Amino acid sequence: MDTVDFIIKSSTEFYNALKTDENGRYRSWEYCYSHFIKARGSKDVDYDYLSLQLAFYLASWGMYRGSSFLLQKDYKIHIPVVKELLSEKYDTLAGIECSDLRKESNQKLLQDINSFLEQYYDKIRREVKEQDLKNKLSFTLITKILMGTLGCVPAYDRYFIAGIKNKKVATGNYNIKSIMQLVDFYEKNADQLEYAREKMEIEGLLYPQMKMIDMGFWQIGFDLDTNKGIQNTH
């Protein structure tokens, strides 16, 4: 089976499984993303509510495990992040199509929001840990936030990374080079991927293209792990 067929099959199975459980865990992405998209440009934004949505989405996707510094804070810690993400500056990143990620202006915006998130959460992480940490803030947290609020990049967690490395589509590091490799993949197979994506929506919003990428390769990585094959992808 070609890689694109794997992605369509995997993302479709993930989506269908999600839709069969009205209260399924992974629906939290839909709620978070749709609320953030609809809040853009609104004159009456409930930052507290959006912070709660973001916190629960992150928790349901594994970012509030016992060792996480976020576990030591309440959901209101995300309010400054919500305000930054909803800045008009980042409007072009919201639900962005892969082809538009080729524009230098959008790549610059992506780097700007990456830097903001890294600096904001790293400061909190160091305060919680009460020590000088040598390792950088996990790009898993940064990309999960971006996927949940803007839908502009996949969440680079271990399953997604395993999936893209197994299919040799992109590097496992979160950077512009890796994102551009994913863009190349999507554009090369756009006709097939778009046909599958047009069936995926939440509250009238189509799933963003990067969510298709995210779901498909995440499912591949998950299946590899389930079959004890994940070690072969590193």
C-alpha cells in the first residue's frame, strides 16, 4: 500500500472511531479547535473558557501526566497564551493550507509563535522544577498547542514521529525543514487527500489539512507501537 493510501486509511479510521463515541477522549481536539477558530475576530472573547478548553485538550492528549510541570498549575496559566494565539497577527495561520506554509511571511509567523510559547512555558517549567534545566522545553507541548488552536502544524509526539519516520516522509525533528517535507507530501497527493478530507468536519468547519497529516501518521505510529514495531522506526 502506498504511503498516501496508508494516510487516508489511517486518518479515516481515526476520524470514524472518534465519531462513533459521542464523549470520546479525542473529541477534545474538535472542541478546542472549533472554539478557537470561532473566537478569532470576536469582540467578546471568553479567555477563561478558552483556557479551560486548551487545558482539557492538552490533558486528554497526555500533556498533564504526573511528571508534567503543567500538572502543578491551574488552567488559568494558559490565559496569556490564549490572548497571544488570538492576536490578529496570526490569523493567516488559523486552518492554513499546506501551500501557504511555503510563504516566508507565514514561516516567520510560525517561528514567532514558537518562540513565544517556548519562552512562556519554559519560564513556568523552571519555576516549578526549581532548578536550572539543561534540556529545552519539549516541542511536543508547543506543537500540540498549535494543532489544538490553529491547526497549522501536526503534534510532534512519539506516535506521529514514529509514523513519519517509518514512512520516510519527514524528519522527526520539529522545524521548518520537516514541515516543508510534510507540505511536499500533501501537495504531491492533494487530490486523494482532499477527497478524504472533505468528509471530515466539526461544527461546519473542515478539518485543516495538517490535521489530516496529524491523524494519519499518528495512527500509523500507534499501530506500530501496538504491534511492538515502534523500535524499528528510530
